[in-house]
Amino acid sequence: MSAVILWGAAGGIGQALTRKLVAAGETVVAVSRRPAEIKALTPHVVAADLSQPAQVTAAARMAAGMGAPFRLFLYTAGDIASLKIEQMPPADWNRLLAANLSGAFLAAQASLPHLTPEAPFVFLGAVHERLRLPGLAAYAAAKAGLEAFAEVLRKETRHPVLVVRPGAVDTPFWQKVPFSMPKNALSPDALAEAILSALQEGKTGLLDL
């Protein structure tokens, strides 16, 4: 039986991936700052605030005791807010970069010693990195930085790396922005299925869904 480490598991996409992986017989070690929301999906749960380096390091060690070496790394944590640049408090800028970019770095760094040599890294990007809509400066900057980070991670470690850039996904994220959810928004389950299919096909780099 193989094992997967999933960071940010309590969100809609993280929960969908956890359900599908567990159903497929995987041991999923789920890391989240809201562990109570995922204990019904997997017994292997670790609590951590991904903006806190010490907590991320400790979480990786605890996760390793539950299932390492991991054959797959997934990072689905994130946050969003619609704030114009001239009105954005620095604390909000830092919070959004921490959730979408710095947390990815911390999780990847802490997980590396506990992965199999061929384990893929999967990060959740966003179509907004390309659209760069007003009000989403911090979010777009973080996702652009995530793509650059992922490329360097691949070159340094030789691990396969995939950045998934979905369009709209029907999750509570939409309650945080003043945009109407598109009618063609993917369900979390549909996105999770697409991500796992892409991995089975060996896709790497950037994947638009």
C-alpha cells in the first residue's frame, strides 16, 4: 500500500482528493489547520498552520511517522481576497502570499526528505495568474510566484512537478470575491478526478483545466 501527503486537506479540493485517493486504497496523510473537518475522510490527520515554519516542519515529521516514504505530494492550501492595491493592508498581502506561495515552499522543503525519489509534486495554481484581475494583485502575484518556484524545484530536485491551473471551481472561495461563479465551474470532485488522471498519464509542467 502506498502513501500520499496532502497539505491543505480541509478545503473543497483537498477533501475531494482525499476521498478519491482513500477510495483507491491509498494511505492519505492529511495536513490542515482545520483537522476536525477531515477526520471523517482519513484517520491520518496532522494539524498545522502552514504560515508557521516550525509547525510545518513538525507536521512533516509527524506525517512521516504515519506513512513515509510518500509516493505523491499534493499542495491544495490557499486563500483569496479582493482588495485594491491602494487599500490593501500589508497584513492581508502577507497572509495571501503565505497561504498560496510561502506555504508551498515550506511544505515542499519539509516533505522532501520523506518522499520517494520519483514522487511527483502537485501544486494548485490558478487561471487568475494569467487574468490578473483588479482586486487580485496579491493572489495573482502569489500564483505567478508559485509557478516560478515549481519550475526551480523541478530543476533542483529532479522530481516531476505539476502545477494545475483550474478555471472556476465551485468552492467557498467564491464567497470571498465579488464575482459571479461561472456556469461552467468545475465541481471539486471533477477537478480531483482530472488531477489524478493527469498524474496517471505522467503529465508535468503546467496543466490548464
